[in-house]
Amino acid sequence: MKLRTWDAMNSRRIGLVAVGVIFLLSGLLMASQGAGYVQGSYMSGDPTYINVGGVVVVIGLVFLALGLLSKKSAEPGPVTP
């Protein structure tokens, strides 16, 4: 049984997905505060943060797409003389 090894490409993909999720959740929270759904912040009820949150969500989606759609690292093939 061959064990899967982690290389730089897999680490990069995981990092991009993690950053994308953080941006996505932060943007959703920011937009919700701007819309007044989440109270308790200076951003609550300020429509500016709906737009800012939307931009942060889009950035998060881009990071997620880059992480999920990037090619997986290739397994090394047989060495031919």
C-alpha cells in the first residue's frame, strides 16, 4: 500500500481553501451587520458594510475556487532509461 505524501502543492491548496473560507465567513458576517441582522457593532445598520462585505465574500469565493479547482499534484511516474 502506497502512502500519500504531502507536498507543497497540496499545502497550497489547503491554504487557499482555508483563506477562502475565512474571507467568505467574514464577508457574510460583515454584510449581515451592515444590513442590521447582527447587532452589537459599530457596523450594525451601516449600509456601507453591506457593500464591503459583498466584496470580501467575492474575494473569498475566488480563493476557494483557486484552491478547489487547482490541479492536484501529479504522482511521480516510472523512471524510464
